[in-house]
Amino acid sequence: MKGKLYGIGVGPGDPELLTLKAKRLIEECDIVAVPVKKEGEDSVALNIAKGAVDIPEGKIREIVFTMVKDKAKREACRQAAAEEIMELLDEGKSIAMLALGDIGIYSTYAYVHKRLLKAGYDVEMVSGIPSFCAGASKAGISIVEGNEGFGVIPSLKGIDQVEKTLGVFDNLVIMKVGSHVKEVYDLLVERGMENNAIIISNVGMEGEYVGPLIPDRAYGYFTTMIIKSEM
Amino acid sequence: MKGKLYGIGVGPGDPELLTLKAKRLIEECDIVAVPVKKEGEDSVALNIAKGAVDIPEGKIREIVFTMVKDKAKREACRQAAAEEIMELLDEGKSIAMLALGDIGIYSTYAYVHKRLLKAGYDVEMVSGIPSFCAGASKAGISIVEGNEGFGVIPSLKGIDQVEKTLGVFDNLVIMKVGSHVKEVYDLLVERGMENNAIIISNVGMEGEYVGPLIPDRAYGYFTTMIIKSEM
């Protein structure tokens, strides 16, 4: 019988934020598949899982997803990854493939999932805590209350993105906002909203900062800003 | 010594989607506080937690949050709830207060959290799986891939909300969309996007439906639609 593939979100960093289901499946599956940019690379998702589950080295299987600019090469690599997984499933192996945060939000797993679904394999996605939810909790604030909506921008390309989104939603999450903080601050000042933003930066790493937006400060790559209609 | 309050998201329904941290804290805390609309009401969040943790009845404490229309009465009730919690913390009790889904997304806990923070109490938010993440996983799709943003509308007030949001984000989650499905479908047809929507309805309940948007069908109150730029 063919094996089953589980795509598993391991949450944003704290191993205790794994779900009970994620822990059980990582324990039970024959193989723990870990997406890496190149072979031998250290995997953050794997290290998180290891903090909660004892994973024998022999169960771990690296799956390479190249990040080169050439789109055709990236697609070929995704196809090869899917075929590698299919071969293992054909051998009857069950596989837990890991992803940071939630499995349905910007995960590499999606590229494998779609191909395997199409080919008729048995696949299941298992949700994990998204990083922006953990960030808000870390900062001690809600993302939204009552009947408000919110938007999520994964990586700011230009300040007009923020401007347009604030025309629709009063609550906004901007991920990887590090180098754009001052720019967003200036826009918030224009709108009288400069006290409505919280920064969650480099959590658990050097230079950790969780608190109000300070415009004249340097922030690292792993910086999220949460803008709220009311603080 | 004063006790500590933990606001704990128990996820969207499946007890196995509790985090390891949620389970541990519910086990360890002296009191499990459960928001209810009126005394004796059955609590979905409590039932989910009970599916993963053995909770002695004596540890459970109902906290009433009225849903009456009168805003002043709602505020007074929230204040009374906060004071009830503060009294227990003053007695040195540790408290796990439960919420459905994630603790930072539309949770009643937020009203207590703010008041206790202001009063100088020790409080901590513990993230849970948001319902829309679990919904996407259940449907076997991602919410977002690559570098796309997304918006979340908790409860549709008018179709112009969807129109405006689609002007900013190609990916959109609409919760409690039940009675508006046909209306949203018509808008998607106008944009040639009618095949880009998935419905997750009444999961685990009578009339469960997870699949493509079928316009001429009745959907229950617990219906979420996920619209994607690409399927």
C-alpha cells in the first residue's frame, strides 16, 4: 500500500507551540522530510521539531528547494522534490514534511502538495501557529477585536502597499518590514496613527525587540509590524 | 504572591490542534476560566480542551460576557469579569482562560487582558491555531504562496467590502459568509474568478461541506470562503 504525506506546520520557533497532532505525526511517520535550500543546510523547522520530539537521524530526509532566480530551474527543482517524495510513498513510507509557522501560509510544502494531489496521492495538511499570531501574543496585543478585518503583507515592496491597505483595513500585519520601518512610521504620522504600531523583531535572537515603534532604530530582517485601529 | 493569567487559544475544534503549551498550562493552572454568554451555557472552547486534557470540574470557572446590544452593559460586564479574575489572582491562583482559535484574533479574552495589564497584573497570551488556517488545511489548499498578501473579513457587512479588498489583495478569507455566498459568487463571475474560491462549511457538524463554491446551495452560519489569486 502507498504511504501518506503529511505537511506539518511546526509553528514560529518555540517547540512548545507545536500542536499535539504535529508531535504525534512526526513521531509516527517513517520519514521526516525537511526542505532545505541546499544539502547539509541547517533547518530552523527541524530544530524546532527536535525541541519537542525525539527524531532519530536516520528518519530525516533533506529535500532541496533551490532559491535561484531562474524560474524554470526553481520549477524543475520543485518537480524533482515531488518525484522524490512520490518514490518514497510508492515504497509504502509515511512522510511528515515540515514547514515553519502554518502549513498554508507561504510554505514550500505547497509546491509538493499540489503535484501529489494531482497525481492521486494521499496528502494531508496539518496547521501550525502562524508567526504573526505568535508575534502579537509575544507583544501582548490582539491582532483584531470585535468585527474588524485585517490584512497581511509578507514583505513590503513599496509604501503604496501600506497606503492602499490602510484604505481597506484598519489593522495590518507587515512581515519582514525591517528596512522600511521609518518609511511606514512617516505614513502613520500623516494619518495620526504613529502610536498604533507595535514591532516584534528578532525574537529569540540577538537584538530582540518587542515594543512600540521607535522610528530611529535599526531592525533586523525578522521584523514584523502590527498596526492597529486602536491600541 | 499574586497568580498569573494565561489567555490560551485552543484552536478551531480538533482537540489534537491544541499546542503542547496550551495542554501543559491547562493542566498546571489552578483554575480554567471559560467565557460564556450566560451561566450554565455549554462552552465550545472548554469541550475542545476537554478532548485533550483531563480537567476536574472543580477547576472550571465560568466568566460571563453578555452579548446584549447595550454597549454600556457590555462594558460593565467586561469590567466585572476583569475584577473577578483579579480577585482570584490576588488569592494567588494561576488561571488559564480559554478562547476558540487564536487568542489574538477576535477573542473575548482581549477585554480582560487589557484591563489586567493596566492594573499591573502578570498576564501572558498563548497562541492557538486560527480557524481560517485550519479551514484551508481541511480544504487542502494554501491561503497564500510566494510573496502574496491576504486579507481577512470576519463577517461580511456588504459586498463593497469584498470589492475594495480585492483591489488590494488577490487572496481573501471571508468568515461567516453563509448568507452572502451567492452575492460574492456574482462578484467573482464579473472578475472571471468564480473558480478561485473554496468553501469550508459546518466542519464536524451536520451539513459539512468542504469544496468548490457552489452558488445555488444553502450554507450554515459557520461558513468560511477562501478566495485565491490562483487555484
